[in-house]
Amino acid sequence: MLFSLRTNPHAGLTTLISSQVNQLTLLVGSIVMVFSFSVEEVLSFPLDNRQAIELLLTTAVSAFAILLIAPRLISWRVGVFLLGLFLVHLFFPGTGQRLVFAYIYFGLAAALVVADRGHLRALAMGQD
């Protein structure tokens, strides 16, 4: 928010991408270690079906959002679309419905990769 207030949206989006990737990585990576530490033996973290779908949906939303903001330029239409899609999926709490939304987000992310593969390749190589 500070970068936006200081009219530096490029730095703000870069920070947002970095924090989102770090936060999700830290969450998934540390939850297993904390769980194992708490039971005092090395175990996998058990997830029921709903938890697994919620984690998948979170990952799908994050992947799609990161790909949307990777060019570090967000039009107001893209922002409204992302917010709208997020708000819509909140009204569908069933696990089957949430799984469908995860597939939708992954499908949209795949479409973005295909449509903008040249630019994303340049970003990955540090050329942008």
C-alpha cells in the first residue's frame, strides 16, 4: 500500500508477488514440520477431503493471480475480474463446487501462460 501511495506501482506489485509466493511456500513447507514436531515423530500432515480441496483452491487462486500481475501492470478491468471471481466463489461452499472453481482458476492460469508465454519466459529469464 505504501508503494501505491508513493506512486510506485511497479515496486508494489513486485513486493506483492514476492510476499504471496513466500507466504504460500512457508505455509505449506512449515505445516508438516510443525505437525511432526508436535507429535514428536516424522509424519505426513493428514488432510481430509475438504482441507485438501481448500489448499488446492488457494494454490489455484494464487497461481492465477500471480500470473495476472506478473507483467507488473494491472488494468482496472483485470482487478475487477479477479475480485469478482474471488467474490463469486465465496458463495459456493460445497467441496465439489470449490473443486470446480480450483479447475477454473487453473484453466485460466494455463490460458494466461499460453497467451503470454513470450513475456513470461522473458520474466523468468530476468530480461524484463
